[in-house]
Amino acid sequence: MQQPPTSADGSPPQSRAAARRSRALPLRPQDEVECRRCHVHCDKVVYPAACLERSCPFVYAYEDHGHTFMGCMQKVYTVEIDIDLLRRAEASRVGFGGFKAKREPLPMCKVEVDKCFEHRVGKLGCINPEFFEVPRGEPTFKVFARGDLGRR
């Protein structure tokens, strides 16, 4: 019986090709919600308490079983939170905390990057530093082109 071809690490060839594709940098890495291009594994985290503080227009609320729940209409985070529990947690020393973003955060969102395995960072540091740029609704830099460069 023949064994399927494998690499030196024992993985099948199709998984090596998929791994190469996943490590290719996108055009706008700051728009992604997670980065798995190295062994650190970073995620963008949003803080729903900030939605209430900032009066976000995309917060919805409803009452059910005597409790008021809130969520995000844009589905930046997909959970619904009991507002009383959120406020009680925010009043404590540690606060409520955040959720992993499920889609690109909006410019008004409070966003941070959480590094899951920070001790795994390589000698050269992050291979995708643009991922840490917080969305601002517009690019963080502008490119100016002059059309008369070839004329003298």
C-alpha cells in the first residue's frame, strides 16, 4: 500500500499550499479582524461598553424576560448583552471587557488588538504591523502624484 506524499513536517501537500496562501499579506491588512500569519495569533477586540458611552447609532436594545439586552446592528460583535450586567461589571475594578470582532470595526468603535501568544513573537517582530492600525474611516496616509514629472 502506497503512502500519500508528505512534507518534512509530515503535512500533506495541499495543506502547505493553503498555509502559503494564508500567509500572503492582503492589500489592506488593517481591515482584517484576525491575523494568523505567525504563531502569535492576534485578534481585534471591541468593547461594547464604549458603544453606550459614545452613543453609537448602531446599538439596538430590547426587553425580554424582565431584562434589557443590547447588540450591534452592524454585527461588529454578534452577542447580545444584558445591559444591567454590563453596567455592574463596568462599575467594578476590572470592567466588562471586550469581544472578538466578527467584522471590520467601525470608526467609532473602541478597538484594541489582543495577542494570544505574545511569547511566540519572532526575533524580527511582527510580520504584519499594518494589522495594528485602528480603522479611522479613511486611509492613514495619502499618496500625491504629479502629472508633470516627465516634462522639462
